[in-house]
Amino acid sequence: MTVQRQWCDEILCGDALDWLRQMPADLVDSVVTSPPYYRHRDYGHADQLGGEATPAEYVERLVEIMEECRRVLKPTGSCWLVLGDKYIDGQLLGLPWRVALALQENGWILRSDIIWHKPNAMPSAVKNRPTTDHEYIFLLTRQKKYYYDIDAIREPHVTFSPQSRMRGGRSHFFQRDSTPESGKNAGSSNLHDGRWDQAFHPLGRNKRTVWNVPLSKSRDSHFAVFPRQLVETMIAASAPPQGLVLDPFLGSGTTAVVAHQLQRHFLGIDCVDDYCQMARDRLANVDQAQASEASEGSS
């Protein structure tokens, strides 16, 4: 797989829209990103996304940026967009879905919505509603046929595990007529011969749409960062080996670091100089650690 060297393994500091407009079309295999949320944090930059006067202006600007992301994405590529919501004056804005539907209207195909459940979410002092411990992930594509490695992100089967809630559990193994002859499994000889073990993919079941992933903490900053486990899943599913992964809102650099460690190329953009340097430092640390391991292995 050939990747244009000018746009490969680079951290670009500046406005995302400006940089995206300079890139050639059909460049990247996957977009993995979590844009700044609406009125969530001030990054101290005049061009930052998220400080718009109204939710509608935020959605409009994000759609404009994502339109350029779609242009630079290969026809077989896909995009993972992570978004959190916002309360203003006691009302939930519903921004993730406002954005998702606006992206649909703009030409994206919405393939899946995923709940990112955060088991270590910060406690809340609210007393008149549940504490929020999730965010949304949207899987978006340019066309109906696209690269997706289902086997790379399979998860363990539950049916024959201690977590199974199926009546009878493991007693279904090797028992004739252990399943009903009617219903969705009618005619499946493996199941009706009690061979449930042969009816399941050996690498695990298809990834579900609720992902339980704890928040991560950066050593270099006080705020929570993109969890590595979350990014690993998205990149493994959507970027082939040596493919190019783009994050137009790179932040501290997790997408680039994970892509690099998974033998993919990366391209990151951020408008904050300190974050660009943080990302470069993290990548340098990865290279240094890999060189050290290689040296120890050869000695």
C-alpha cells in the first residue's frame, strides 16, 4: 500500500479546515476523532471548535469540517466520530444526534451508533436526573461497501460463559433436541444435535454496540484523554495494515500513537501548539521504547 509521503506520519499544527482543504482527495483509509464538545472546555485558541454562540452554529461548523474529511477519505474508508452532549439551563441539547443527522443530510452514510460506557465516569452532584456515564460513537462511511475487518475486533462469546443468561447454560452441549425445532434456529443441524460450539465463530462474536471502556488520564495534562482501548478498536476495524489514519482534532495525540503502534500511518491536526508538541513527544517516546526493546532483544 502506497501512502503519499507529504501527508504521512505528520502532526500538523493549525486550523483543521485549512489543513484539510490542502489535502488531496481519497487520501486516508480511516478517520478516528473526537472533536471538542460544545462549550465544554476553553483551549485558549481563537480558532477552536466548541465556543460557538449557539448549538446550531456548532453543528454547522462541524459539518463543514467533516465534509472535508469525507473528501479526503477513500471511497472504501470510514469515520469514527466520538461526541459527548451538553446541558444548558437544565436541558440536554442532544448534540450528538443533531450532528449525526446533519451529517446524514450532508451526504454521509450513518452505519452504526455505539454507546461508549465509562465505568469510571466522574460522579455528579445532580439530584434530579441520572448521572451521565456514556458518550456516543458514530460509524460513518462514504458508500455502502467499505473496508471493515470484523474479525479484528471480535469479542468473547457469552453463551457458554459464566455470564450467560441462557437457560440451561453449558448443559446444551452435545444434547440432542436441546433447542426448539421451531423459531429462528429451525433447520440448524448443529444446534439440534447439541453442537452449539460449532455454531459460533471460533474468534468470538461480532462486536456489540455498547463498549465498556474506562477513561484515561494523561501524565502531561489534568484532563481525561481518548482511551487507548477505544482507539485500538476503531483503527483495527477500519484501517488495513500500513493504512493511513487521520485525526483532525488530535489533542494529546492518542490516535497517532495508537496508529503508529498498530503499524498504521497517521496524520494528525490540532490548533493548539502545546498539544501538537505533546503528541510529538509521545510519539518520540514510543519510538525510543521500541528501539530499546529491539536492542535488548538482539543482545
